[in-house]
Amino acid sequence: MVSSPDEALILLESEDDKSNVYSFMAKRARGCIASSKKAPQPQDDEMVRETITTRMACRQCGILQQCVHTATARSAGLSFASSFHCLECGDAFESDDSRIPEDFRHLFYEKHERWALHLEATSPQKLHVLHSIRHVMGLSLQDTGELLKSLPRQLAEGTRVEMELLRERLAHSGAQLLLKSDASTQDSTQ
């Protein structure tokens, strides 16, 4: 358990499976950290979350510490957050963004693989599918026409968080979509 309120990294065991250990960054509230024996639960609208950890020097004392970077897909869109807390001097910061910074992208690929969303086929409502893809992806009429001529086809490539969000936004169209990682086929939807 946490030995002092200044420790921001809390390791918790899942009550369901004692072999799984979860970690998360807790916000420090002037000497008080809320802790629980239960693993953190995803929010209701959370679809996928990927996390990487980097090491960086504290801007106050210069000691190397962990910095946690999390990309999350929610119904409202993608969110990216970085959290740093120096266990030596107490300096801390958090930052948020609506996209994954390019300088972290290769780290997400190394840890969680590169993912691609493929359009396998359109439904009988072909125009609705194409309109949805054009609207969600910001394609021109010409690009949308080219897409129709070359099915099946990869629509986009990126992190799993980004591809899950895109798949969710296109799910209502009726398109047959296939989500693949570098290693294997992961999921398909209609």
C-alpha cells in the first residue's frame, strides 16, 4: 500500500484476479491521496485506453522520474494526458491534449503495435456508408469515389485508440469494417 501521501504511483491488485496489477497516477491534493483496494474502473463512455511510461528529469531537482502518458478513446473523442510527479522534491505537472503528439507516436507503436482499419465492403446502403466515411474522415468527393472503386481497402492507420474511435464513428453507417494490428486480425464489425 502507499507509504506516504506524496507517492503518486499507486499499485493496486484486482480483486477478481490477484495476478493482475494495475497502476495509475493519483492526483496529489495537498498531502491527501484517495486510495482504494479496488482497481480503477473505466468511465462509462470509455472505449479503449493505452498507456506508455517514459523517464524524464524533474525540472526542479533534476532526478529522473517516471512520466505516464495515456491515450483514451471516448464517445466525445480522443484524449491524451501526461502526468509527472517527482517523488524526490514533489514537483508535479499534468497536461492534456486532443491528439497523440507525434514525438510519442512511435512509443505507442512499440508497446501497443500499429493498427489499421479496413473497409471490407459497403452495405446495401452504399451511399449512406460513403457519406459517413466522407464526413468522418474529411474526404473529398474524388477521394470517396476512388475509395469505392478499390474495395476492400485500408481506410486509416495509427494507434489502436485512434482506430477504435474511427471504427466507433463509422459503426452506424453499416459498413463492414475490420480492425487489424501489425500481428493479426483483431476484430470485425458490420
